[in-house]
Amino acid sequence: MYELAIIGAGAAGIACAKYALKAGLKTILIEESPQNFGGVCLNKGCIPTKFFINKVQTTKHWLELKNQAQNLIDQIKKPLLDFFEKNKIQVQWGKALFLDAHTLKVDSKKIEAKNIIIAGGSLPKRLGIANYKKIITADQFFEQDELPYNIAIIGGGYIGIEFATFLNLLGKKVTVIEKEQNILPTFDTNLSERLQNILEKKGITFLTDIDINKINLESFDIVIEAIGRYANIAELNLKNAGVDINCNGQIETNEFLQTTQKNIYCCGDITAKKMLAYTAEHQAYVCIHNILGKNIKEDYEGIAECVFSIPQIAKVGLQEKDLTSDSKTKYKLIKSNFLRFSSTYVYDDKESFIQIIVDDNQMIKGASVISKFSSDLISLFSLIIRKKIKISDLKNCFFVHPTIQEIIPSLFREL
């Protein structure tokens, strides 16, 4: 019997396996196929999309970009597999399903484990539009050998905006269709509208607050669905394991990421909480340490999120729309572009904008940024919020000049 079986070798499952190795747990890692090893993030998500956005600024040939991306994925994947083989973590290929709370069936093989972590990832949501053959998911996009000119993207969320950015840079005619009033509806409206205006100037068309059924999809060469993802739990036979599903169709977990069956845990996208690779790695840490009896609770305070458009847009903590009319008196809202800072001109970041929420104790409670360097800036704010660093401390920090990061202490020195 194994001490731990992990279902899924994406960001969550791989992180679980590494922590299990460090803890000395006899572990088996189960993944459907070698092609899926690394999960959506490595094969069809974070890594290739960010590679494309970066590389397309110098290379415009789609097949060349696609081949380069695959080479990059292989360069990351092979050392991981070699690492597991060297350290005797068994990787079992095949689809897992539960026979009971301690037994899995993988194809014709039975696997018994004291503890099990479900880290099976997520699948793309579909609209179910009938009789339309030119519609693909964002996952299927990477299988295309040719890209036509006139492309529609259904969904103005994170995935849709990143795809629109890449395809626009590739010289395609791009139309983003979003049912909500604004793109990126989880962001403050003033931020999402500002980014939309920037992207429109680059040639991207946005159709917002619109019913997809009123759009003539036949007018486009291809349509990409980017309407979100859902937990991949349907084929696990969870009932056999005594694992409960909640009213939202998700696996019921407590704050320790345990399911209703105490030896079975959930990790990564399958929790349907924050579908991010770095939160998956945090959850992996929580799961393994709780299997070891540490009783660590999941903690998402100060978890930053970034959309890798050009410019990027990112947020962490509170936003202006989170403040009620009663609470607004307790907070100061700082808004500024970067145009008075010399580094803005050095790095051609003149479209940049920042919004910061500070409470009456001079603690930063939230930040939103539009900048070429939003991913770096927002990570700093994540650290500031999680470690409760005061504005008075930031004023005395020394950030290298000329950098975009030096804007942060400079803004607070002006208060």
C-alpha cells in the first residue's frame, strides 16, 4: 500500500509529489497520459500563452511560434519526469477512478493508498452552440496548424483578453464578445474600461453587454470559446469513495482541504476556488502538511491575479467596488498614472495607471495596476499585504533607479 496516491500531474499534483518526496512518503502519481503531464498550465495555458505574447513581438509566423512553444514545453517537462524517476516517485499512466476510499482503479490496475489527493485539474466550459463547426475551445487553439484572419473570442475574461492580445499582435482581426457590461468583470470598472480603450486603439473590437445568440458567428473564420473552466470530477466515481459534492457541483472540502472522507484531499483547479498555478502550489503545501498532521489552513489573503495583456492588468486585495458607502470613510483611495516618473519614459510604459486602497491605520489593503510590468508590481503589493508592511516602512525603502518598481515608495512619499 502507498502512503499517498495523487490523481493528476498538473501544477497541483506535481507540487504535491515534490512535498511528499521531501516528507519521505511512499507516493504514486497518476496521470492520464504523458501528453497531459504538467497539466493545462504547462501544455495549453500559462506557459505557452505567455510565451506566444512575448515571442510574437519579434516573430509573426504561427507554425514557427507553435514549434518553439512545444520545444519549450518539452524542455520543462523532461527534467520533471527525470526527477521523479531518479527519486523513485512512480508515475502511473491511465485514468483513475475510485473503488472505495482507499482504492483506485487505473485502467486494469488496482492501487491502494492510505491517503489520496485529488488534483485532476479543470476542463473548459462550453456554450453548447449547435450546428457550428468553426467553434473551438481555448485548449483546442494550440492544435491548429493554420490560423485564419477574422477571429472571434467569446469571453472577455482573463483567457479571452490574453488570446486577443496575442492574435492582435499576430496581425489578425480580433473581436471579443462579452455578455457582461465590461470586460474583466472581476476588476473595478474604471480599470477594465481603461484597458479596453488601450486595446481598442491597437485594433481589437469589443462587443459587450450582448447576447451571443444575436451575433452572426458565421461571419467569422473561427470562434474561440474562452468562458471559463470547471472542476474535472465527473468520471472519478466519487460516490464509491464517500466524497460529497456540494450544491454547486463541487467537491465539499473544509479549511484544511479535506473532503468529507478524511483521508482524501483536494488540490488545485479541482477545488474550483482560485484556478491559478501558484495557488495550486500553496494548496499542495497545505494538503501534504495536513497529511503529516500539521493542521494548516488554506489562506488566500493577498493572492494577486494578473492578466498578461499588453499592457498587463493586475489586482490584489480590496478593490474600490468592494467598499460600501459606510466603509469608504475608513479608506483613502490613491489613483495615479506614471507620467511624472522618468522610468516610465525609459521603458515606454506611458499607458500605466495605479490604484491603491489604504486604511486609516496606514495599511495597504488593495491595489490594481495597468502597466507593462503589472505582474512584478502586483507581486510586491501581495508581499506588502500578506506581511502587513506599513506605508511608513515603504517610504524608507530604496528601490533601484530607473525601474518601474521605484514608483511605489515614491507615491507614498508624496502623501
